[in-house]
Amino acid sequence: MIYISVSIFLIVTSALCLYRGIFGPTVFDRVLAINVIGTKTTVIIALIGYYFSQVSLFVDIAIVYAMLNFIMTLVIGNYLEKEMR
Amino acid sequence: MNQFIDIIAMIFLIGGAFFFLVGTIGLLRFPDFFTRMHATGKGDTLGAGMVLFGLALQASDLLTAIKLILIVIFIFIANPTATHVISKAAYKSGVSPWKKEDKN
């Protein structure tokens, strides 16, 4: 009961965060919004694993997605710094 | 003893969800890019740490709890580093900070 309600709350919050991803004045606002949505997604994956009682599978997926989110933010930050000069 | 750990884990889950909400409200309402990064960098990292720690308290075996603690340590190192890289790229390309005089 507690797992599914926190998951729905986090999904609604990350959909609110999409507003800054579309209407952000600069391109850096959009990169920041995608980083926030990625962090929320790792937490939602772990919570869904607890809800469906298959904990060991979904925790492994959450580890991989956290690393993927970090690498993507670093790569696009490095590209924007070299491109905007 | 089991019910005591359940209540503490529920407190961690609800507190983590509250910090996520506060960080996203800061992302929507702040006037400048650097102030928005303050809100999300702090609130998001702390909220994720609290929710995953509350899940690790309710794990059925020890290996799952160790994996969740590893995710928490990785997020505590990775999120501020990514914030620093984005902030440096924004400063180098000319985004100017918000001053108190321009009221918009």
C-alpha cells in the first residue's frame, strides 16, 4: 500500500518537472530537468520492485540506470562547454 | 521489534517523498538557472538517499540491503559532480546570475 502510493506521487512530481524541460529559457535548464527525471526514475524502479515482490531483479536494474543517468549528464555537459565557446 | 523497524522505514519513505516535492517546487518557481540548480542538487539527492535507505531497512536478505546502500553512496557522489559540470558549462557560455534589482 505504501509502495504504490509513493510511486504514484513520484510519477506525478516528475511529470510536473517536465514543464521546465519544455519551456526552460536556456538549454541548461532542459539538461537539469532530464537529470532530475532520471534520478526520480531510479527510485521509482526500486519501489516497483518492492511492490511486485521481485526485489532482486529490479534493484539490479536501478543500479544500471543510476550509472546511465550520471554518464549521460556528464557527456552532454562536456559537449555544451566545448560547443558554446 | 519488527513493527518498530517498519514504522521507521515508513517515516523515511514519506520524508524522502516530501524532499522530492520541495526540490521540484524549487525547480519550477525560482527566477534564475543557478538558483534552480541549488534546489534540485540538494533536494533531489537527499530525497533519493532517504527513500532508498527506507527500502533497505525492509529488505528480506542482506545482499539486497548492501546493493541499495551502494546505490545511495553512488548517488551521493554522482549528483553533485553532474551539477558542477553543468554549472561550469553554463558559466563559461555566458549565463548571468540573477540580481535583486531586476524584478522579473
